[in-house]
Amino acid sequence: MPALRTVLRKASISAAALLGMFVIVETVTRTLEPGPFSFVDHNPYIEHPSYPGIVRHRPGFEGRWDGTWYQINELGLRGPAIPASPLPGEFRVVALGDSCTFGKGVAEQDTWPRQLEGLLAAALPEGTPVVVANLGVNGYSGRTYEQMFEDVGAGLNPDLVVVGYNLNDFPNAIRAVDEFVFRNRKARRMLSQDLRDALGRTATYRWMRQTYYHSRREADWKNAEAFAGGVADSAPDDEAWLEQAAFLESIRDQAHAVGAQMAVFLFPYESQVYLDSFDSAPIDRLRESCATLDLPFVDLAEEFRRAARQSDPPRELFLKGDRYHPNREGYRIVAEGVVDLIVERQWARTAD
């Protein structure tokens, strides 16, 4: 019995030491994440009342989830409250998209819709009110962009609707490379999705995952280049593209019905920015679809590549260990591209 008590005492001390170490590391890593400190993650999503299987933000929610601080207004949108009626002379933009528009991993003021708001206010005549509504939701895509605009966007009386597409919204070579090289890892396959989701609620795991992915970046790029050749030659999925074109056409028609212009862009993947050469087929295909629908297309890939190569080593434009979510500097490039289009087309004058 004394020996057993000794073993139990030592095991208890070891467990307490490990727990204490975890609490310290978890506290430090959570402090490093953007936004106010919160020791516990809270789920910001609820089921959409009109679309079974689709989630939306919980109106009025405030808290941390998956490394991001959520501050959701009463409309279920990230950011401050938005009056239903625009001010006289106000230029109002609605931003549709997924986690890259929502701004996963960055503070609210660093998302491209919020940076667009500031840059546009500076570019337009002094005193022009500017409001940019961020309708981005993690995991959304073409169909849910359309639903989001119908439910919320049209009622905001926008002057401009901007759709930020992502390469994982539709079948293409770069998406196939990402799934094969970056997601098909041995360590990833060893953990079930449920376990990864549970671990992902801790900042410690998020930091370890981020650090590991970042350390593998160079090797992943080489594997991506080797794999991409065969995939790029495969036939495009015309049905999938036609489906996306139908969603865009629907959003365009709804936008025009409320007197709004519309533009589209495509977020580049990290590999498109830093590799010497990359497959431009998805960019070209989306540009062609936009041309058919008479929609302006903002090509961001070359702007990202140019900005990255302004320094040696190349400038970081994505979150550490992330393949497609830009950081604050990357989102600024997005916002600048949209501002340039607005000024070029003189859309702000149309809104007067």
C-alpha cells in the first residue's frame, strides 16, 4: 500500500505539472491571437432558419472561435452595426465571400472589407460617407453567396456588390493540388475529424499546427509543382463552372434590381504567389465567365506576386502556416484592387 500511494502521489504531481504547463502555454498562445483575450472558444454559429444544413452567425455574438475574435452585429455580419437606410451621398458596398472575406485569423479592422472602407473614404471627395458591409461567412461558396445577398445584402441598399471567390469554391487544378499535397498528410490522416475539431478549440494546437505547416512550406511547394503538371492537363468541369456562372448571374440580376453595380475577384493561393510559375486556368476561366455576364473581374494574382517580390526574402502576404488566408498586408492588396476599380469606373459618382 505505501508503494501504491507513492506511485499515485507521483502520478498526481506529474499530472498537475502537465496541466499547469498546458495552462501557461494555452494562455500565452491565446494572448498572441488577434483580439481581446478569451480562455475559452465559443461557437458563433447557428443553423440558418431558411436553409437546412447551412449555418449563419449568431446575431450579437462576441467571442473567440478558431483563432479569430468574432464581433457580430444584429444582422449577423462581422463588424459594427449598419443602418438600414444610407446617409445622403453615402457610397455603400456589400462584400460577399467565405472565410477570406470574413477575415479568418485577423482582427476585424484588418479584413479587406474594413480596409476597403478606410481606403475608399480617403479616395473619394472629402466628407463622402462610406459603408462596407462584410457578408463573408466561413465555409460559404457560390450558392450561399447568392442566398446571403438575397437574405441580407439586397436589403442594405448597396451601390456596389463585390464577390470574393476562392479557389476551393469550384473544381480546378490548384484546388486538387491543395487537397492532395497539403491536406493528405500522414499526421492528418491519423487523427479523426472530430478529434482535430476538438483539438482545434485550443490555441496551443492551433499554434503547433501553424508552426508545423510553416516549416513544411518549401517541401510542400516542391510536391505541389511535381503533382500539378498532370492535374493541370485534365479537362475542366464544365458543369461546375456553369453552376457558378448561374449563381453569379443571379446575384448580378438581384444587384441591378436594387440599382447596384457588381464586381468579382478571385483570392490567390499561396502557391500561386510564391512559385515561379503557376496554373492560371481557374483565373482565366472565371474571367471568361465574368466577361460573358458583363461583370468586371479584378485580377489579384499578379498584384500579390508583385508585392511579394518587393523584398528578399519575399514579403509574407498570408497567415503563417496557412495556404490561402491572407494576412493584413494581403488583405490590403485586395482592398486596393477594389478601390482602383471603383475609381476607374467612377461608380461613386453614379451613387450621388
